[in-house]
Amino acid sequence: MLTALIPKLPMRDAAVTRSYYVDKLGFTLLGEYANYLLVERDGLELHFFRSAELDPLKNDGQVYIRTDNIDELYRSLLDHGVPIHPNGPLQTKPWGQKEFALLDPDHNLLTFGEAV
């Protein structure tokens, strides 16, 4: 019965969020409305809602995204100048995942992982 899980994350500025996800991370814009943004990559959607009062340093938004070629994804993001989280470079974790992480402009934490 369930067909998809779509995280909804806070954003302060739709133009900044759109630019980051489309221009830097390679997502496609699915829709943009007054206070809402939808992006997609490889069949996975992320939605964003406007949160004018959001303090990025207090934002707890997080998404874990599984991938099947983490090395290529990591290199691609580095090639596009995407900053990697200072505590999240590509590494193999004790729980059997190879992971890296980044923070979007509103400090939503995106962690990418692949089973090793």
C-alpha cells in the first residue's frame, strides 16, 4: 500500500534552496509555490516548506539517503564545489555503511550511505 516516503524540510528562502539542490546537488525542480518547493533526483523527492523564523544553527532537519555508488556521488559533489560537513567526510562506519554528510543552506543534514 505505501509507495513512497517524502521528507519535508524547512527552508528560509526558496531561491537559495532551489539553487543549492538543483545547481549543486543535481536535483530537478518539480514545483515551486509561494511557500513550498519540490525537487527530485533518481526517483527520490524532497519537499521544503518556508520557515521564516528558522534559525539554521538550531535546525534539526535530517535525511538519510542510500546510494549504490557513493564514491562516484562523493567525487561528483566535490567536483561541483559542494562543501562536505566538517565531521562528515567519506568514511566507512562501524555499522557497515560507507557514508558522508553535508549541510544545506538551512543546515538540514543530508547523510548519504552505501552498505559495504
